[in-house]
Amino acid sequence: MQDEKKTSDAGDGRENGTENECFFITEKIKKRPKSKKQIALDVCGVVLSAVLFGMVASLVFVWLSPKLEKMVQGEESPEVVVFPEDENGESNIQNNPVVSPTLTQKPVVNVLEKEFGTQDYHNLYNQIYQVADSVKKSLVTVVTVSSDVDWLNIPYENEAEGSGVVIADNGIEYLVLTDQSIIQGVEEINVVFVTGEQVEATLKRQDRNTGIAVLAVDKKSLKAANLEKIQPIALGNSNMLQLGNPVIAVGSPLGTSDSVLSGNITSLKTFSDTDDYHFPLIQTDMLGSVNGNGVLLNLNGQVIGIYTRELSKASEHGTVTAYTISELKKIIEKLSNDQSVAYLGVKSREVSSKDMEKYHMPSGMGIVNVTMDSPAMRAGLQSGDIITKIQGKEIRTRRDLENTIGEYESGQNIKITAMRPANDKYVEIEFEVTMGVTD
């Protein structure tokens, strides 16, 4: 038994409690060396992969580069157009005004200093029409295209035209002021510049109250050589006008493009009552067409009035009648900067001191009429209410009301405070109004 145990211990490989180490023979397998042909193929594969990677990277870079540049630098944005308000009757002349060289060198013939002969009469009108000629760089023809069908139900395209004037250059576009009725319901708008070049235009904004609209023409759509031949017109100060002042109507006063009329101011005391605004008008002795539209100029070639087809049709004697430019500058500025003209929808008048004393009425703007389905009607304002505050700002005069409304855009919510007559006294009521738009 002892011999078997010893044999068993020896068979386990253990001696005196110590385990014997086991050694194994290991074999290392080497890869077969590559042939020269295989090495050449591998090199070609690497080079081809590098070329393909480079081409793909280049294409991706070309595609992404402009997008990344726009993300970093932002889209090119137009400059803000500003027409400073005319104050205290001071003349407001833009940079590089369009002024007739002849008029700056010698004055119009003074008939009081010498006998006025036929040659003087000829010279006088020559100088007047030179003013009209000096603003041709600013005048454009607006051509519109619309589709219709005849009595046989055959479709056809209808072309119409009116006039416009370049009022600003925002660095990206030329902005053209025109008559809203010309572009109403059309499918295509084109502008023909003094160079004869015709390009497509887009509607920037329009204002239903005055019947004016601003179009935008991308400068890149024009030939580079023609850009220097186009010049925005200068806006003058209509607050300086007096009865008898000579004026010139350009655009299409006779219903056709490039027609010109000259005459004098006959009245400055008529007004156009529209929703929210009370626009003063310039009446002249020039007989125009009911289809006429354009601008009135002073003898310095500055715009002092804007006349539309609606005004021409409404003229009692068929004479050229225009809105004063100073009253429209802020509206034109908004339209030029692609902003809406806020709309409340009331016709109102100032409460006079006599009314305040006699009827104990509060100071403010008394509502004469509220337009159907207007923001004012939806908010609950009524005829007879007297507007005293808008957003906490005191409203005492027509100018207060118009300037305050002009500060807002469509969609904005404002708080209007009004006094309403009730049982021989006035009760204060506040209205929440969401401003509308006049386009």
C-alpha cells in the first residue's frame, strides 16, 4: 500500500508538496512576404483613396462654404431708409439733391425789374422745364401685366402702365414710389428706368389710406453701367409752401408717361379725411387727366407733393391735386423699410376749447365715425367717444393721434383710454385694441 501511494504521488508530479513545471514547444508562423506586384497594387490603392477623399472634400467645401459664410456673417441686409421729419418750417434737403444747374446759376427772370418780353417768357419756361428734365434720372414707368378672358372665353394678357419715382437706394434695392391702383390685382410688375432698361419689381408695402405703394428693384438685376444713371429724387418741405408758388407736375399728369405740366398753387386749405388721418392737400391750376399720377416739384427739383389716380378722379375741377410730402414722409419711410402702417379705423376731430367750455367735454379727439369691421369697432369704440390716451400717452390734438398711431405696426396690442358720455357726464373706459393694417 505504501508503494502504491508513493507511485501515485510520483504520478501526480508532486514531490515534497512542490508542483513540477511543464515546458511546451511553441511554433511561430511567419506571413509569406508580399510580392512586388502586390506592393505596387497596395500603393496604387492608397493613392486612389487619397485622390477620391480629396475630391469629395473639395466638393463638400464648395457646397458648404457659402452656407457657412452666411451663418457666420449673416445675410446681407438692406440699409434703413430714413426721411427726417420737417420741423419749424425748415427746408429738408437730402444729400445730393437734384437741382437744375441753370436755376442755381441765375434766377428766374424778375418781371418787376425790367419789361417782360416774349424772349423773357420763352427763357422763363425753358428754365421751368429744365427742372423737369433734371429729375429724369429719378422717374420710372411702371408696367404691369394681368391675365383676363375675352367674351369668347379666350385668355389673354393685359398690359397697363403708370408712373413712379425712385425715392431711395438701400444698398441692395432701388425703392420706387408709385400709385397703389396701378399694381392692384396684377400678376407681374416691371419698372422701366431712364436708361430704357426694363426689370422685374416686387411690392414692398402699400397703404390703402393714401393710395401709395413702394416697389423694390434688385440692383443686381440692372446692368452695372446703368446704375450711375439712376438717382433717388430729393424730398422737399411742403410746410414752406405758399399760395401762388410755381409748381411742376411730372410723371403722367396727362395720363401718359413723361408728360409735364406747370402751374401755380391755388389752395392749401383743403383736406382728405381718411381713417385715422387728416391729410392736407395742394390744389393747383393745372388741368390733368383722371388717370394721371406722379409727383409735384418745386423749382429746385424737390418733391413737395404726391398725386394719385384716386385724387385725380376726386378733383372737383379736374385740376392736379396732391398730398403734401411732409405729411407722408413717415408713412413712406415705413413702407420703404417693409413695415406696415398701423390701422385703427376712426375718423375724428379735435375737441375745441369752446366745446369743452359749453358742453363740459374732456380734451381729446372726438370720434365722429368708426369704420365697419375695423380694429376700433371690434374693440368696442363708438362714435361720440373721446380718445384721451393711447398707451398712457396724452392725446389732445390731431397731430398727437396721428403721430402716436404711426409708432405702431399691425398686430400690436395697445390700450386706448376714452371718455364716453353717460347721464350728463363722461365716464372713463379702457379698450384693448389689436392694430390692423392699411394695405
